[in-house]
Amino acid sequence: MASAVAKRLQGKTILITGASSGIGRSTAFEFARASPTDLKLILTARRIDSLKQIAADIAKEVGSGVKVLPVQLDVSNADQVRQFVASLPAEFQEIDVLLNNAGLVKGVAKAPEIAEDDMNVMFNTNVLGLINMTQAVLPIMLRRNGGEGAGDIINIGSIAGREPYVGGGIYCATKAAVRSFTESLRKELISKRIRVISVDPGQVETEFSVVRFGGDKAKADAVYAGCEPLTPDDIAEVIVFTAGRRENVVVADTLVFPNHQAAATIMHRK
């Protein structure tokens, strides 16, 4: 017998940005496992080969009940985002759930030594990419039910958007912007049946830190030394939980820590 969550997700089309690794990849699998008989997944990222492999792995695990469309997309490129929806096959255009997951951090520099390129790539990806993608997909959700609307917009934020820390001035600012945009959007859509959901992870071990340190894995590994960080699968479970609630339930704002963390910079290490 299908679970309540499977029934609620059945027939939906789910779009995940930044789906080639980390939280995005894990969430694609989690949605597929939660509703394996009738689901469509649109997976976007810059690394199309990785997306195609994920699509193949999902098909191998759950079968043909989940249709997966891999799409190469750089959310920091506004022109690509504007053309995105119209370029989708017709059967994938009615997007029910948008997971704005794509994001990154570059460097740990403090002012006045922050590289302009790092500033631009973080704002263009984390903030403008998320906003542009939302604006591309939201009209689809708004026209449902005679204009009453329907759908979920799930934005991945961070503890960094709540508590700025040394060396994270730009990244923290981008996540604070995401938090403000999410809260504004929720208020703007209060008369619609569109849920706006924020999931803010604490410390999660992904490729994130490797990118932050310019590919230096030793420095990235040191971030997690002496503690047990969250995994992408942990966050994926939370995301699918929020999308799988009854329509009238909005899990509006979720902060997720590993057991050793109490704040952005307060952690217990063994």
C-alpha cells in the first residue's frame, strides 16, 4: 500500500537545481524513493554527465515509474534561466515543486581582500539565480485552480543567513538575502495556495567546502575534523518531508543542525 506521502507526491513534476551532487543529488533520490510509481524529476546543473548518471541510477533503483529529465543549466546565467521553461518538453512544463538548491561559497577572505570575481559568482548563483528561477517558474503555479494557484517553492538557505561569521561576509550576505526574499515571497503569496518553504542547514559535509577552499581537500576535511556533520541525505529527508505534508500544512522555516552544533560558530569537537 502506498504511503500518505507517496499519494501526495503522486503525479507531480519536481524541479531541482544544483542536482549533480550533494543535497540536490540526494533529494532527487529521496523524492524518487518516496513516490516511485508516478513522478517526474527535472534535474539541473552545469555537469550534464553527472545528471545523466543520476537519472540512470534512479531508473535502476526504482524503475520506470519515475521519469527523470537531466538538463544542463547554469542558474547564474540569467539568459539561460529565462529560456529554461519554454525549452522543456511539454510533459515536464507543469512544475509543481521548485527546489532552489544551487549555491556555492568561494574563499574565506575578509574585507578589504575579497576578490571581486568571488563576490560576483556567489551573488549571481546564490541570490540572482534563485530569484530568476523562482520568477521563471512561479507563473506556472499561479495560473492553477483558476488563479488561486498551487505548488511548492523550497529554498535552501543556511545558518549563515541567520548568523554571519568571520571570513564569510559575502556568503553570509547572500544567504541573508535568500532568507529575506523567501519571507517576502511567502507574504506576497498569502492569498494563493502556493507554499513557500525555507530549509536552513547547519554543517553538512558535501563538495561545498572543497569549492570554498579552491579544491584543497585537506583544508576542506579539516572543517569536519573531530565532529560528525550532517549528510546530504539528512537534508534530503527534511526537504521531502516538507513537500509531502497535507496541502494546508506549511513547514515554513526549518533550521537543521548536527548534534554537535548549536550555532554557526558554536560546535563541540572531540
